Amino acid sequence: MKTEDLPLQSEQVAKLIDAATSAAANAYAPYSGFRVGAALLLMDGTIVTGSNVENASYGLTLCAERSALVRAVSEHGLQMRIRAIALANLNTASSSPCGACLQVLAEFIAPGAWIVFPYAGRLESRRFTELFPFPFDLRESMTS
Ligand code: THU
């Protein structure tokens, strides 16, 4: 079994959720009041976090997932791949990843990656591909 196919251990999930919750404390969400944190577990074991950063021009808001992703690429390079993602919010609410974030994350996702998020009062743990099976892939269409 390849590393990325191993299900996450409960200690790993707890550590990632903790990291995501700490990141949510740094969210800048004066407009929605919805404070989100994301923690990415990279294949090399590093955890990279991000939080949502809103803007008065609402459409410029960055979700927590994309904040974490740009940080991971900038700090760890183009070869880095994400083994797992955990999400948390400080609003005791469901927070599944939005479609825009799934599309952006898809380019750096390791095969078999997991995503863990609060939903309807409990933690859901799903394969990334289950949530987003058919990302738009320009590289694919350019080689054919
Ligand atoms: N938000 C995230 O950070 N991640 C998501 O996947 C969905 C929404 C943020 C964006 C905005 O600052 C707030 O939650 C309310 O939409």
C-alpha cells in the first residue's frame, strides 16, 4: 500500500483539526463573521495552515483552503503534494470546502488524499476525489 492510500490515524486527524482551529483564530472575517481555518498535511509530514481573509470588496475574499494552498506552494515548492486537509471554524457550524477551493486544491492533491471537515455536528472524513471527482484539467486537454 502506498503512503497516501493509508487511512489517517485518529491522532493525525486530531493534530490537523487542532492546527486548523488555531488558524481559524487568525481569520479576518469582519463581514461574514465566519472564521475558518484549514490545515494541509503534506506528503513529507509538514502541516501548513491558512485562514480566510475577507475584503470590503467581497468577491476578493480568500477562503482558508486557498490561503493554506498558496502558502504551501510558496514555502514548499511545486512538487509538494497534499496528503490530507482538515477544516475547522469558530462558529460551531458545518464547513465543507467550497467548489472554487476544491478546483484549486486539485492540482496539488496526492492520490488518495483525505479531507476532514465538520458537518451537521460531526466530523466527516472523505476522499478528496469523492467530493470532487472531475476537476477541470487543462494539462490533460493540452496533451491530447
Ligand atoms: N470560506 C472559507 O474560508 N472556506 C470555504 O470553503 C467556504 C467559505 C469563508 C469565505 C468567507 O470569508 C466566509 O467563509 C463566509 O463565506
